[in-house]
Amino acid sequence: MNTSPVSGNLSWTMTRVSDQMRSHLLGQRGLVVWLTGLSGSGKSTMAVGLDARLHESGRPSYILDGDNLRHGLCKDLGFSAEDRSENIRRTGEVAKLMAQAGVIVICSLISPFSADRQRVRESCAADGVTFMEVHVSAPLDICEQRDPKGLYRKARTGEIRGFTGIDSPYEEPQAPEIILRTGESSIQDCVEHLTRQILASATLHPARS
């Protein structure tokens, strides 16, 4: 995928406020928390719980939810492989910008293809942004039993084509920072575990004199 600007007549505008200055103003280091997993694995519930816990801890955070983004930023995209890749690219770019401003950005998307997730990771790394891939893992049969949106039923009856886990693949992360097995542990326990990990990564420690 070519992500270079179409026009060559562009220049980058530098600011006088660095990412470090923004982080110190908020008292935390911004980062991108990328929740990936099958539909029904618990990503959205996890994101909402995590966002609430971070807010309670006085940590600025924001959720970029895949369905929500398709109402605005990505409303022109469908579910072809190309559109899904572009959906992830746009989300990753927004998440990176917000993290550079010092916000803990919680991205909740199926993001089924490993190459797309890797591109976001590399884009974040290129600009010094921490990327934390979190595999929200649950067996397909459990996700189907939950089926909060009724999508698996529609996929099984042919109303939906190209549905991840049914007739479109999900490529599991090979080396995620965190794996949360929601088929074995409660969402609450997973949220608490994830909150601890994120606070440890986002907390700014005083410089040694």
C-alpha cells in the first residue's frame, strides 16, 4: 500500500511545542492501545471499561471505536480488503496524532490483517509513539454465542459476506504486548490487568538529577 502524499508540493510545518512538553503538561506519556480480536470477543466492552478506569485515575484518554469511526471519518469505506486496510490506516494516523498530544488512545477494531496492524506499529515507532497491541482473545464459538450485534447469525445465513471468522480470515497477533483471554477471565479482571499495564507505561517518572 502506497501511503505517500499524492502531491509533491508539500512541506511539514514544525511547532514550537514538543511532544515531551505536551506530555509534561498532562503528566503522562501518550500511547496507542490497539485492541484487536474477533467480533464478540469483548473489545468494545473492554475499551469502555478501560476508558472509565483511566478517567478515574486522572488520565486523559479517548476511544477510537471501529463502528463509531464508520459514521464519520471512515463512512466512505466498505469492507473489502482494500477498504479495511484504509480504515486501519486512517485510524492509526489519528491515534498517533492524539498520542503525540499526550492522550492515551484506545483503538477498538477487529483489524483482522497482521500487515495492517504492523503498518500502524511502524508508523507510531517512526514518530516515537508507543504502540501496545492487545489481543482480545476468545474462541469463535464463544463469540458466536455472545453475538451482541447479531452479525454472526447474518453471516451464517448469507446476509453478510466477507465476515471475519466465518468467510474472511482473522490473523491472530504473533507477538502482542498483551493477550486477554475473555473466554477464561471476566471482562472486569481483564480491564484491571490492562489498566495496570497502561498506567505503568504512561506514567512519567521524575528525571534523576
